[in-house]
Amino acid sequence: MQIVERTFYRVGNGLFGMEHTNDIISVYDCGSTNQRLVNNAIDRAAKAYPRDIPIDNIFISHYDKDHVNGLLRFLQEYTQVRRVILPMIPNLTRVINSSSTSNRFLSDFIIDPEAYIRNVSPQTNVIFVDATDRDNNINDRIQDSEEINLSYIENGATVPSRFQIFTINDWIYIIYNRRLLNDAEIATFMKKLGLPPTATTDEIISVLKQKGTSLKKSLDQVLTNNEIENLNDYSMVVWSGRKDLCHGCLYTGDYNAKKYHKELANIYGRLRSHTDIIQIPHHGSINNFRPEICSQNSIHVVSASKGPYKSRQIVNPNSVITTIRNSGFICSDTRTKDITI
């Protein structure tokens, strides 16, 4: 009997994964820069997972449209989505993410995910995973970590990811949401806007609207391009596997493994030999890739577009895919088809 089945859908420049094990159905991200491709992928998924079957978990790595613009269809069309699990991020980052889209759904969702989901799908619980620093190695502490059953977490709760394992039945989820800013850094950025560190998204937007015709243009007046990029350099990572640490999959979203590989290794190094699948970050971008993320024990999956690669938004994965394969690792990609493992 197959313990777990995972499918990475062809969505072009985006990510949409589904996982089915022991009556638990989970989604990891659901989006694309091409709305038609993600809509078609959701239709294909519905043939394997009919809409009257409950979805237990939807994990969202970050709030860029190529990872979330299929979420609304799940919330509206499936009979039940039990919970959506999201990274907690600074309010300023929410405003930056919101400023990059003209889609009202995405904008409202990014600014206040809990309120948006409550309005669209009242029966769905929203769980936030707080950001955490991971300077110390916890590899030898995983089996001693506190277990928290996702089914018992209250709607709207914010839970820490530090030294904790989230469970449903005999399945576990080890989640890491890297902290973007410490308190002093938040205070510095807020000072540029003349606001306190505790300013709400509404307060930030109100100040920015006084500076320009759009949020994006106003942000460009206050922050440098480098600062904006750093404020958006986050992606929640999830290791999903059985309690005995078998049949694992590392979902990385757009995590910057090139810059923050040490933190990733500290958290998931203990699980390296138990990880059957590694999703290569950011659609195979060379800017987020580091060869050390690869493992002889794993199938490496790149969720990417087949091109053309004329826009900065469309990542060209060819160099990373070639590097992985030339290094002797197994690598599959979604450029032309869905992948089921």
C-alpha cells in the first residue's frame, strides 16, 4: 500500500502541490503568474480529489500571487477546507506585498488574511506561524520537541514554530518561518514613515497614500529597491512526513537557500536521510539555489515555466536543473507535465 502520494502540478511560473496520506489531504501553495494555468491545474486536481472531499490543510509559503492566486477557488468550491496555515510577517511587508498587485482578492487577502477567509469560508480555521530565529542547531532535539495537534489550534491563533512539531494522526509537519526583522529594524523602518513600530497596516497605508498616487510609488519614495527586496525575502518552509520520520517531503516555496542555507540545514539536517522529495526553491532560480540543499536520498522537484523567459517575473530554471542532474541527483520538473510521486 502506498503511504503517501504527492503531486506537483504544471502551473508555469508558480507552485501548486497536493499531498494525500492516511485520509489527510494537504495543499502546499496554489498559484501561478498565469491564472489560466493554475485554474486548469485545480480542475485536474479535482478529478483526483473531488470537491466534496474535505481539504485538511492549505499551507501558504508567502503572499506573492504565483503562490496564492488559486486559493480563492479552493475556499469557494470545496465543501470544506479545514484550515489555512500562513506565515506571520511584519505589517510593512504586508503593505509591500499588497502594493505589488492590482487584484482586489489578493490585496484584501494579504492585508488581513483572517478577515478575508472568514468572509469567504467561515468554517475554515486560520493559523499563523510566528517568525523565529534559528541560530542554534536543533537537529538532536526533534524527537523531544513538543507536539501540537493542528486540529486543536483555535481559529486566528498565532503559534511559534520554535522546537515544535505539528501533528495530525500519525503525520507531522515541522515548520520554519524565518524572521525578517528584529524589533530594532522594524522601529527603524517605521521611523521613516513617522510611525511607531506597532503601526497597523491601515496606519501605514494611510501615511503612504499622502505621499503619492499609488502604494507602490509611495513606497519607492520612502524605501530603496534593496530595502524592499529584503523586506520581501521570506518563505515559510514545511517538512511533511510520518511520525517515525519516514516518507518526508521538504516544501520550500521561494526560500532563499543561497543566502540562508545554514538556517535551513540547522533545522532540517537531522531529517536529510528521511526526505524522499525536496522542492527546489523559487522555481529553480539560480539566485535562491545552493547545491548543498540536494541529497542522494531525494527526488528534487522544480516547479517552473517552460518559457519564454523574457520577463523578470518568469524564472529560467535550466541552469539549476542542469547543475542538479550533472551532480548525479534525480531531478524532475513541471515545465511540461504534472509530476506524481
